[in-house]
Amino acid sequence: MFGALAKENSLKNIVFSPSSMRTSLVLAYLGSEGTTEKELKQTLSLEGADKSEVAKGFAQLLAKGQSPQGAQFSYANRIYVAKKFGLVQFYQELFGKYFNAPAEKVNFEDRAKVAQEINSWVEEKIHHQIKNLISSSSLDSDTVTLLINAIYFNANWREEKGEGGHHVSAECTDIVFLIILPLEEQGLAELEEKLSGVALNEISSQLQEELVELKLPTFKMEFDVSLVSVLEQLGLKQMFSENANFKSLVLEDMYISEVMHKAFIDLNEEGTTAAM
């Protein structure tokens, strides 16, 4: 996914959360059937498990990361469904049981009110790091369902950089921060082409502890992007067409018209704050 994002946004700094994206796609998978379900299952590598097992396992995986030592990490999910549509009971029970988030019935025709309600909820969950996730112009009477996933992370450096460049003792954080630097000054594009989930796992497994002098600039970035074309490149095509099958989610016909991802990161002398 990173490779496709990098190609489509070659002139931008990219900030994205694979965990957040995967969570949203799993929520869509739980409500899918037929070819739509098959595409999602294959792309997410979920073969060999039924939906209840997937929901339970994924919820447990997310819960494990909720309280890492010395850090704040939280996630929240919510589903908004148009009042005129009927939500399948199985999906509602699955969503409420494993993700602690019962569906909210809303009137999408009242666009400003619904957008404000969603944005207020998201801002609360991610400590006001991202504002206006949903614009009222993106909602209309044809909107059927919104699947919202929010993640918040905050952690201090194990050794905090104090005034004058010296280091002071800080709370120990059991989180790994991986930095990959191109060998050549203009080698970022070549490095991006080589990066993948497998490559990152191989890099991590080969790392050795070594004392180095690192000069890392502080930075703050925000990035928002439509993921439709990227997901289509990964094989998820039917979910965006009128042939989509989400009959395990709502009783009526529906398809996904947009997938938006918005992310923020602030890295400074004290630590790192991120929200998606």
C-alpha cells in the first residue's frame, strides 16, 4: 500500500497508519458477501477463519496495543447508518460485542448536524489532534453508511532532549521507532520501491543494538488522501461498484463511494504524538 501511495503522492510527505486502514477494511469485510467478501478476504489475508473468529481475533489484537508501557495508545470505531436503512442484526451484534461500538442511526440529509456530531466524537477520541475529518459537503441523502476508525498515540522518548542539547531521564517507553535513511542523498525514491511489509520485517529482525549519534529534526505533518484508487490497485474493485454486496451489513443495496484517510504526526524534543 505504501508503494502505491508514494507513487500517487510523489511530491508530498506521506503520513499513514496501516493499522487504521486495515481496521476499516476489516469492518467492511464483516458486512460483505459474495465476490466483495472474497476480494476483501484475499486482500486482507483472512482465509481460513469465519467472520466471528476474525472479529474476535482482531479486537484482541487491537486491545493488546491499548496500554504499552510509558505511552498513551487508544483506538475507537463507530458505524453511522442512514435512518431509512435496515442494519443486519448479526453485524450490529458482532460490531457491538467485539468493537464496543453499536451502530448510530442518523439522518444524512441533515448534513451539517451529522458532520458536526461525527467530528466532535473523533476529536474527543484523538485528543483534538485532527479537526473536521468529515465535511458536510461529503454527505447527502444518498449516503448509506460511514465506518469511522480513529487512533491516538503519544509517547515520550526514553531519554528526553533537554535545553542545550543534553539528555535528561524520562519515562521508559516500550515502543520501537524505526528510522530508515537512504544511502545516497537522492535515493529516497529507490528506497521506497524496495519497501514492503516483508522488507520491514526482515530489516527489524536483522537489527543489532549499537550506540550511535543521531541528529533528528523536529517536524509536524498532516496528510489526507482518498484511498479508492490505491485500494483498487490492491484488488478491491467490486466494493466501489454498483455490484458491491454488503448484505451482511444493511438489508438494502449499497456500495462504498469513498475511503478517506487523514493522519497527523508531531515529533519534537519531548516525544511523538500521532493521530489517524
